[in-house]
Amino acid sequence: MTFWEIIAAAENNELRNLVTADSKEIKKICVFMTDKLNYTLILLFASDERSLNGKFSVNYILAQRELGKVVFIKTLIDESERAFQSITKELPGASAYEREIYDMFGLKPEGHPDLRRLVFHSNWPENTYPLEKNFEKNLKPETADVKVSFKEVQGSGVYEIPVGPVHAGIIEPGHFRFSVAGEPVINLEAQLYFVHKGIEKLSEGSSIEKCLYISERISGDETFSNSLAYSLAIENIAGIIVPDRAQYTRVVFAELERLTSHLGDL
């Protein structure tokens, strides 16, 4: 679909399924929809579709919360190019998504202001992308020694305090570098993903039932929420509508889990 076809369909609430846009127009589309139509970018991810169409895809999901509209836009990337337009400067919320895509697929978000490693640490070899379909899930790459840089803040009275890797309460383990001048924190560099499990690769080729068990075990604090999200995805693919009683029951369990998480945090 062209730029104006997508915009017109979004305004008329016709975009309920995935549509494909030209990769050269995707930045213009996302900026227009967020600035002019009050949409919010809620997810950005890539997929290796070379076995289907010979290309990679980058997928943008935008929502208009007040009206309950959701727009799914896909753009296709040639394997020879392995690059797409970054929207981070215009929509800062895309930054981590684009960095993760670069780590996992080797698709470069051109124009991104900070393409340092996000998921991988210094022991992961370069030019090795685990979410390519031809990457074997049981492969253990050779340990590498890649330099991972941190931003340095300089000036009179500025000190850098490294902390971790450490398990810091309810969040995942991380390495944190604080640049401080007395009490004020001038800059914080956080390196996470120390417990990255490769859930997506682990699920590839597995049965629907096995993937349900995997989704329940992603995180013990969100066992129900994660398995519910997985079930909703399968139901959407299969065109299944669950009974009202099941939907009410899901709301009750989701709320109980939410309350438990709040109590644990407090």
C-alpha cells in the first residue's frame, strides 16, 4: 500500500490486518501517524522470511489508544542490503527495538544515533545472528573478545562508579556505570540481558503445546500474562473466539497476577 492509502485506511479504522509498505516510506508513515493522527509506536520487531519471499521483514505496530485502533505495517528488506531506515531520532521509543534487531538479525537501522550492542556482551562473536532461520538452535559459537564501549562523561569533579553485574532487586541482573558529580547522577549506562535465554529460537519448530509451556516459564512473576499473550496469538492465527466465561476468567487471573506483582514490588 502507498503512504496515503495507509493513512486513509488508518483514519477509517480499516487496518485490522497486516499491510506492506515501501521501506523508503516507512519513516514518513510512522512520523505522520504519530504527529498528525495521535498514534503511538507500541512494538517494532524483525523476522527472517527468506524461505517465504527471499527477504527479511521489519514490522511496526502502532496504536491509537483513545479510539482502540491498532495498525500493523510490514516493510521488506533485501538480503543483499540488510539495512532499513531508523526512526529513532523522530521516535526515541524505537531505539532499543532497532538495536535488538541489529544484534539478532544483522539488519542495520541506518541513521540510528547509538548502535552499540544491546543484547550481546563482549563474548559474542561478530557477524553471528541467532534469529536467522539458518542459525542452528543447538550451536554454541566460539567465545569472542569484542570491545563494548561505554559513554564517558568528563569534567571537574565527575567520577565514574561501576556496579555489577549484580541482581538488583526485582529487575534482571545488570552492569551499571554511574557518572556522578557529588550526589547528582549525570549519566547512567546500563548493560542488561545477562539472563537472556533465547526464547524465540528455543520455540522455533516446537509444537503449539510445548510453546505454551515455554511461555509460562519465561518469567515466574508473569506466568499467566505471558501464557495468555501466547494463547491470544494462537487464537488470532487460527480465528478462534473463546467463550465469554473464559474471557472473564482470564481477566480475573490477570488482575490477581497484577496485584501480586504490585505487592511484591512494594
